Amino acid sequence: MNRNHPNTPIPKLAALAVLSATLGMSLPAWADITVGISVSATGPAASLGIPEKNTVALLPTTIAGQKVRYIVLDDATNPTEANKNARKFASEDSADIIFGSSAVPTSLAIAEVAAETKTPQVALAPVEINDAKKAWVFVVPQHNALMARALADHMKAHGVKTLGFIGFADGYGEGWLREMTRAAEAAGIKMVAVERYNRTDTSVTGQTVKLIAAKPDAILVAGSGTPAALPQIALVDRGYKGPIYQSHGAANKEFIRVGGKAVEGAVLPVGPVVVASQLPSSHPSKVVAMEYTKAYEEKYGAGTVSQFGGHLFDAYKLLEAAVPTALKKGQPGTPAFRQALRDAIETDREVVGAHGVFNMSPTDHYGHDERARVLVKITNGDWKLIEAGAK
């Protein structure tokens, strides 16, 4: 069977080709599968977007015998640019699916276009969407609730009774505040101080003073990329001695480089790919995570792999699993194919990625369980696995 026309025997296609030649006409070639990718390769989320952009070069250019075309644009961590990129993908490039973006605000801007144009989106940031747009948006990073529960369990086991919080003054920070508050309460931990800051801030002195004055047993910083280091540096500089936790948004080496000695000892939940070589052989993502790590580091250097590039890779894994089913219902570049891709992503089961195993459903467009999280501690400038997390 021809993959482009699953139900058409090859001899019939050959006969049509002969007829076209006889009539002096040519058959149109089926379009490539087009993937529009908007990442934050510059701006505050650049340390997230660069490894995502780098990962595109590692992706296969065919799926199920069909050619795949990747179009990559930088949105500069700017929601307006992300929206503009998404509109270009949908209107000019006839994209079948959109990957992006690197941050919550930019991912939400793309979601507007995805829903409007009925183009499936795989977000690379943990967005919260609860309205009609949700049908077209899937999310590869772990849900904040999943990660917050892991932190609350660790805090409880280590005697934390009170918690301070400082996070981004945007959807990412607010999402973490909401989920961490719930998880802390369930673990018997009281939130005693809440502060916010902007991704572009260069000082958090006022917020730090208030946090320390509340005397929490521990503090959680809910930021992403290199800006997540700012509060921890300030807390350490002002003499805070309690444990400091970070969110999975801080899981890249640039965060460690910028934070230096100040971030030593920080505990954070991350995806399995961050510590692929340290995972037990029984972990379901170990093989895929190691394959991705090997390919990435062979091209970009030892120690360069990050959680965020792994999200882009997992977006590809979802696409790879969905394409064979979608091709039975439509051809690339058509509304039928986009709808079929959306439906297949939502119904595919046990799709193994570098960050865990995906089981999407109409009510869950994250699709992760505890197999998607591990706990690490920053030790001697690197990640040390302290809890594997897999069932």
C-alpha cells in the first residue's frame, strides 16, 4: 500500500500516472507534513528556547514514509511575536501542527491562533487552558500539580512546617502558587509569605527582605531559566539558611552557571531526561532519554542536554505516534489531516518520551503520571538524582 493513499493499490496509481501523462497533465504531489515551531531563542526565556531550537536538527525528516518540513522562528519571549509566528504558520505555511512556545505567556499567545485556525498545538511550557481552546492544545512539560506534590512530599519528609514563596508575576508563577498552596496544605505545610517578581527584574531585594522576615522553614522559587536564579542568589546573600526549592522551570545548566554557589543544594523536580544516565534501568523513559541525550551531546557537546530540548523532542514523539493514524483520514495541508492529528494525539496510549509516558485524554492534555518526574539536588554544579519517581 502507498502510505500517501493508504486505500489505493499501487497499480491503480500507476495507471493514473500514465493517463495523466497521456493527457499532458501532471498529478499534484502530496504536501509535506509541515511543523511550525516558535521558540524563545532570545529574550528572558532564551536558555529554554535555544536547546529547543537545537533539537530540531536532530529530528527525523520522514514519518511513516511521509516527508516532514520544520519551520523554526524566534519569538524573542514576546507574546505578540509568538502570536504573529503562529499566524504565519497557519495562513502562509499551511502548518499541520505548531510546536511552541518556550514560556507560558508566549504559549498562550499561540493557543489563540491554534483554536481559531483549528491547528493542533503542542505547547513547550506548562500552560493552563480551561476554555474551548483546550481542545487544540496539548502540553509536553509536566503539570505544575504533579511537580508540586513531589516537592511537598520531600518537604514533609524533611520536617518543613512553613513555606515562603516567590514566583514570576505571570501565568507560570501564578500556576505554581496555586498548585504549591494546595500541595502544601495537603502535606500539613503552611504558606506564610508570598512574593512576586518579573522575568526582566534585576533586583528582588524588597521581596527577599519580606520573605526572610516571615521566617519560613523553606522557600520555593517559581521561575524559569536564568531569571530563576535571581531570588536564590539574593536570599543566600542576605543570609537565609533554610532549604531553597526550585520549580522544573529552572532545570538547565545556564541556571546553575548564573546561580553559581548560591544555588548549590537546591532541590527541584525535573523530567527524567535531565538525569538520564542516573535513572534505574527499570525506568520506562531511560532508553529514549539516553538516545536523545547521546544525539544532542554528540552534536552540541558533553553536558549540554537540558530538560527543555527534551520537551521539543517529546512534542515530536507525539507527532510521530499520531501521523500513521492521521494519514488514514486526510492528507497533509488539509483541515481533515489537522483534525485527525488532534484526535490521534488525544487518543494515543503509552507514548514513551524522554520525559515520561504520555496518555492523553479529552480531559487531560498533559497525559503524564509520576513516571514523568524525578527529584534532583544541585551538587557540585550538577544534577544529582535523589528520587526516581517512576511507578
